[in-house]
Amino acid sequence: MSILTEPIFKVSKRAKVIMSILFFAAIFGGGYWFLMHTARGGSLALYAIGGRGAPAALHLACAEEADPRVSSKFELPLAFDEATKDQLKGFWYYSYFRECLFENGYDFKGNTVAPSTITAKGEVSFYENKYMGFSALVPAHTTLALDNALNVDFDDSLFFSLLRIDSGKAAIEAYTKRDPFTSFDTLRDQYVMNPLTKTPIVDIATRTSIHNVQMLYITEANASTRLVFMGTNGRVISISTKDIPAQTLEAIASTISVF
């Protein structure tokens, strides 16, 4: 072989291995930095890991739903530095993805969320909300309009259900456990100072169901009546209505059970 066709530098096998290791380390390191230190990378990691027990097609569908919702929040200029913007984007990627999972029957861990049921029992029906952890007897023709939905734009820790009872509606809201409502005693003592609603309270009393569930029976200035009680899992549960007759709400309240 002539000097013109021989390689100027001969690379040893060991050097090739080292170069390969460095190359893949750079690729891996760059990918790790992208996933862990950028909002876009964090969202992709979130979509892959969040709701891991849910179907793969749902991961893709929820990612496609979350992305434009996050983008729309950042279309207008925000008076934040880039690091703060990335943190906010991360929160909204997580929140919208989680909301979508719940809409399709899964929590963020990928566990299935048991749907609520309404079962006919003679002249009444038995409503059971397995996720919130309570049940009650309701009028016979009650239907479920919304079941444990999340609206993260309003409150990312509030689950919302809606019952249609004859010509009226009853809204059911449940929060995850949080101070100051750590027991019914603190709920009763501090509700006026830290209500679950900003509507002024006209009257507040304490009731107990036949299943020994204590609750606040509240009349509000906007003509709403609200029942507030604690679930055994620490959730604060609220049932409110403006248009259901008082005797109907009284009957529901008297049969509430928690589990």
C-alpha cells in the first residue's frame, strides 16, 4: 500500500471503544438534560410516566389534548423569567394531562376510577360514589349528569359531580384532605372563617344522619342549601342545591353514609 492510501492516523480498538462511550454518553446526557431541565422534555416524560396503567392510546390522546391548552396560556407575554415560565408550564402540562385521565376513568397513577352508580330500590334509588367514598338514598328518577370530573382551571384539587333530581340539580364537590379541615370538629369550628364557597352564610346548623355521619346544614345568601361532611378518607364533601325542595334534601341528608 502506498503512503497516499494508508491512513494518516491509526485508531486503536480501545480508542474506538472510548470514543463510542463518549458519543453515547453525550447523547444520553443531552437527552437527560432535555427531559429533566426543559418544560417540553418534562412534558414528554410526564406523558410517558403519568397514568402508566392506562392504555397507551389514552396517553397519546391526553397529550394531544394537553399540549394546545398549555400553549394557549402562554400566547400572551407574561412578566416572568424563563425559569418561572417553565415551572408554570410544567404545572399545567401535569394538570391538563391529569384532568384528561380522570375524564377517561383513570387517576394519575393509572388506577381505574370506579364510576358512581344509581340503583333502583323500590320507590327510591341508591346513589353510591365510590371515589368520594359516600352513599345516600335519592329520589327514584335521579340521574347522574357528571361524575367526579376535574376542572383544573377552576381548582386542581376539586372533584365535581352533578345529580339531576326531578326538575332540579344537586352539585357534589369533594376536596382532597387539607387543613384546616382535618376533622369534623375543625370543619364545624372553622367553616365560617374558611368556607368552601365565598357566598355569605345566612344560617349554619349541625345534623347527623341515621348512619351517624355528622354534617353542617348551611343556608347561603344566594338561596343555596349546602351539606358539608367528612369522608373516612379525609375528603371534605359538599352537596349543594338551589332548586331541590327542602324536604328532598333533608331526606338525602338523613341517609348519608361514608366508607
